[in-house]
Amino acid sequence: MGSYVAAAGEFDRDTDYITTRITADGRDGYPVEPGRYRLIVARACPWANRAIIVRRLLGLEDVLSIGFCGPTHDERSWTFDLDPGGVDPVLKIPRLQDAYFKRDPHYPKGITVPAIVEVPTGQVVTNDFAQLTLDFSTEWAAHHRDGAPQLYPEHLRDEIDEVAQRIYTEVNNGVYRCGFAGSQGAYERAYDRLFTALDWLSERLAGRRYLVGDTITEADVRLFTTLVRFDPVYHGHFKCNRAKLAELPVLWAYARDLFQTPGFGDTVDFVQIKQHYYIVHADINPTRIVPKGPDLANWLTPHGREALGGKPFGDATPPGLTREDERVPAGHNPL
């Protein structure tokens, strides 16, 4: 499975991604075009979960197909073990690394999700997860569903970017900085940074329903995918244990509000999330035993956040029902 704990103490994420962009004008050689690309994700991965949510909220299902890798992988990358014969039905490959090597036979970096693959060539186009979802909002706008929300409105972009950057460094990556720390000192510094940021978020959200403005934005998507994994994984597995999410009143209510919003909770597969972290990170959990808990029924309890005002999608509309072939398996989610 490989080693995940940072030998030098501090965990430093490799952020050297493939930054090619798919744009409306095709300036990088990859124009937006219905059916040309396939989004590859794993439900277990928080970075990929962002892309699943944004694609669904914006209604891009008809123009951008999706492929799901299984929750576990070895040092040779994510596999399509959930599909018949262990092969993606569109790309006809068993491992995501095949699409990376198709573009660069000597690709030296990690094989990550989400990734967008060009179907005709079988080559990965980008794995830049931060830019990818922003481009869904901007470059793919001509293909949004009727009533699609504005997740990255122009007049709020500076504030969204500022908030999202702090969420990324301190929370999204902060939990990994705790979990992959290779020394006591590195872990304690990471722990303090994480909970300082969670305290800041609790204060920010105490009097407002969403992070920026009166509706859901990209910033909320980015925070949600970490919060929803907090109690099942990060609290114990990554030792982020000053408090459970369910013990943080503001953030817990905020997370439940989003979870109960169409397009958020219906993308979450708690079974695959736990399998990924507890099985793949064998240097942290050598037995690879997956915890049975926690009880997930409390995700559906009333959150009371409506009293703060705001509307999830403003004047836009929620997405419709999830397509049958994209639904989270029964029993993997309390919805």
C-alpha cells in the first residue's frame, strides 16, 4: 500500500498537478465539448467528492460522463474494481494510471482523483482539483442545467477565494497534516492549527447560514467534504480529537444543513470513505480493521439553520434526483 506518514515529521502535500485546463475557448488545446471528456472520481476521496457535488449541482451529467474508482488502491493507483470485469466501461482501462501514462509514459507524480480524461485519446487532461470545479462554474456555463446555482458569482470571487484558501491550508489539508505527521511535535502543531481554524469557522458561521453571501458557494462545497468525513475518519484515524464534529454546535448544524440539501448528502458514501482510509493507510492502521460506527442517523436531525436567513440556491433551483447509475449504494448513507 505504500507509506503515508511523513518521515521528516511535517506532512507536505505535493501540489504539482497537471494544470491543463478545459475552457470555452480551448486555449490549452482542450475546448469544452459535450461527450468528449470523462470525469474520474472515487467517492471516498474528499477532493473528488467536491467535483461530484459541483457537477451534480450545475447539471453537467449529460455533457460530462463520470466513472467511479473503488475505495481502495495499491501503490499502482486507483482501480475500476467496481465495474464489471474491473474495467471502466467507457475508457476500457483497469487502472486510472493507464490514462496518465497514455499522456506521459514517464509521469512521475501521484495518480490522483479527480481527473478528467479525454475519451477519444484516453489521455488524462487535468487533475488540478481546485481549478477543475471553478471551471465547471465558469468555462462550462453554456451547458449548465436550467436553474443552476451560481457557485462562483463574479462579485463574490475575491472573498470566496480568500475563505477557500484558508479552508484548504488549515482544514482540508489540515486533517492530513495531523494524520500523516511523523513526529509528536509536527502532530501537535498541526492539531493546534486545525482547531484554530475550526474555531474561526464556528465564529464566522454562528450568525450566517453560508460562508460567503446568502447562498451556497464553492467555499461551502470545499468545507463540506472535510466536515462530512470528520467523525467517521479524521477524529480517530487522524487523531483530530479535541472534539467530534457532533460536539461543535455551529459546525455540526451547518454540516447537517448542507447534508440535507440535494446535491450534497446524496453524494456521500460513508462505507467507501471508511474503507479507503482504514484499509489504504496501513502504516497508520496496520490491522486494516474498519470501524463499525459511528451511527449516522443523526445527520438527518433538524438543524435549525433556516432561522439565519439565506436560501441554499438563491433564485436558482435544487438539482433533480440522482441518476440511478450514479446513486450511492443502499445502506451506505442515511438518506
